[in-house]
Amino acid sequence: MILTKSYTADIVISSIMILLSLWFLINSMGLPLSLGGGDVGAAAFPLFASSLCLIFSISLLVIGINQYKKKNEDIIRFDNPMRILSAVGAFGMYAFLMPLIGYYISTIIFMPILLIIAQEKKWLKITLVTLGFLLFSWAAFDIALGVPLP
């Protein structure tokens, strides 16, 4: 079990998220902005999402710094830090595998692992959530938007 002050968690997490948001924002700027004819371009959503994440992360950093200045003593308790590290590792594996084996296959691997880390024990539920997520992704991107996933 790990105990930490809430402002410490806010400052650390917001700093990490600021760095990730900046990385996504910079990489998104290399994508095409628009093809014309009402098309918003491949960069539109990543630019929007990373900008929004950056704004919220900076807001959380300001809140954390203000809480530190006020000497807020709220405590956050992490009962099982290995679950958090396992989830971070699973997301890293997902990001690594996606360009190598594609979105659908890496999601078939990733979703059950993440659900097991989240302590879901029913295999039927794990299977249905994974298949439902894949079906939604396929219908939303490939069918509705006409944007094939890698």
C-alpha cells in the first residue's frame, strides 16, 4: 500500500500528461490538415484531443500547486500499486504492438489483459466487452466514417 498527498499525485500526473499531450500535439502537426471539400483532415481529431488534454493537464497542475501552497493534507491511498504498473505496461505493449500487428489483433490481445488487471473474472464478460469494443470501432471508423484502422 502506498500513501501520498493528493497535491503530489496531481502535480506528478499532470506533469506526465503535459509531456504526453505535447508529444501527441507535435506529432499531430505532421498529419495532413485537410483534403478540401468539407474534409477536416487526418490531423483534426488528434490536434483537438491533444490540445484538450494539454489544457486539462495544465489546469490540474495549477490545482496541485495551489493545494501545495495551501498545505492541503488530503491523502490518496494506493492499495495495489502493481495493478497500476501492470496497466501502464499493458498500454505500453498495446502501443508497441499496434503498428506491428494492427489495431484489431492488438486490441484482441490488449482488452482481455486490461480487464483481467481490472479484476474482471468472468470470461464471458471479458469476451463480450472485447468483441463489443471491436465491433463498435469497426462500425464507427470503417463503416460510418470510412476511415480504416491500421
